[in-house]
Amino acid sequence: MKFTARISVTAGLLVLLASTVGCDKLKARDQLNKGIASFKNNQYEDAANHFQNSIRLDPTYTTAKLYLATSYAYQVVPNLDTADNMAIAKKAIDGFQEVLTNNPNDLTALKQVATIYRNIKKYPEAKEYEHRLLVIDPNDAEANYTVGVVDWVESYNNTQKLLMPVNKVDDGLGNIAKSKQDCATIQQENTDLVKDGIDSLEKAVQIRPNYDDAMQYLNLMYRRKADIDCGPSNDAARKADIAAAEDWSKKAMGARKVNEAAKEAKYGGGVKMDQ
């Protein structure tokens, strides 16, 4: 009898536990839905509270973890170096890293982490995550484009760092007045960035032939290549870089017209009545 009673009580506890777990999962989903509603209304702090409640109720709820990290990510102000902004960026990154711990190939988490690092100007880290995306999908045009853009930002900043102390403005033509020392410095700092940037942007255009933004950055990147092709012995190479830059600029304008015409045909034509 005691044995039978023990089995009965244990079974009852299991049923109660299962019921409690099931109830918590339902509550977690309810909190998730409330969080999504707040998120859609741009109430990111309120959304984060709901997502935190959802995770507390169901610690395995990956969707809630993604939304929580995303709600933090949307609060990150690009290019703002304040302690508060960096703290919220860290919360977002930590949240996505937790998702990546369980699923290293989660594309949403990888893209978000790359974007956050880019927004807080941690460019090597941003490129690291873009390259992780490209390992999964080498034909991701946007990831290739983003790597190229970040390479350009870094190379442009390096050029500005040289020009500012002597109160010079980037002329976009190779800045031929720079000294031999500055030439050697910019070659050391920018050569790898320029090569990687051009390769990545050309890959983006290869994947998406009318990628006008990528073409425009190729224009800008070839102007950075002109910086490293400095000195009298490289003047022909510098001129070729500028010619390539202008060519890509023309291609970008042409591709943009094609893209705008396609959008107009798809969305701007209105309703055509049968004749």
C-alpha cells in the first residue's frame, strides 16, 4: 500500500510539474507577444522588460533572447561614444553572443553583432562578424559590400589622420603633395585595407550587377588606392586609379537610374485600366 501510494503521489507531482512548466511557457509566449507589440511601437525599453520576463519564465526561449538583444541594439546610437551608449551596446552584443553560443551560424545574430560593432566604430570586430557570415554564404552581396565600406572608412580615417596636422583637405586625387614619410606611412596603413575593400566591393557587384552603392564605394576606394600609389615613379598608377574611380562613379549613376526605373515600374505606375 505504501509503495502504491508513493507511486500515486509521484505521478501527481509529475503532472503538476508538467502543468506548471506548460503554464510558464504560455506566460513566456504572452510576454513575448507583449514585447513585440511594444517593439513595433518603438518602445524599446518596455519591450526589453517583457522579453526579460519571457526569458525568466522560459530560459530556453531563443526567440525571446533574440528579441531582447535586438531591443537593446535598437537603442544604440551610431557613432556615440558615451558610457551609456557603450553599455547598451554591450548588453546587445552579450545577448546575441548567448544565442551564438548555442547556434554559431545564426545569421540574424551574426548580422546584428556586426552592425553594432560598426555603429560603435569597432571596425575590425565588425569585419570579423561579416567574414563569419561570408563563410556561411560567400555570395552574400550585402556582407561583401559592408566589408568594403568598413575598409574604406578605416582607410579614409588613416588618410585624414595624416592630413589634419598640416591643415590639408583630402583632394580625392591621391594627395600628391604629401611627404615621402607620409607616403610610406599611408602605404603601410592602407595597402591591405584597399586591396580587401576593392576585392569585397567587386565581389558584391559580381553577385548583384546593379549594386549602385557598391559601385559608388569602388569609386571612393580607388581614390584611396591613389593615396598609396604615391611618388613620382607611381604617378601613372595614381592616374589610372583616378580614371578607375571616375569610371565606377559613372557606372554607379547608370545602375542607379536602372534601379530607380525598375522601382517606378513596379510601384509608381499606378493601376492600369483595360482599354
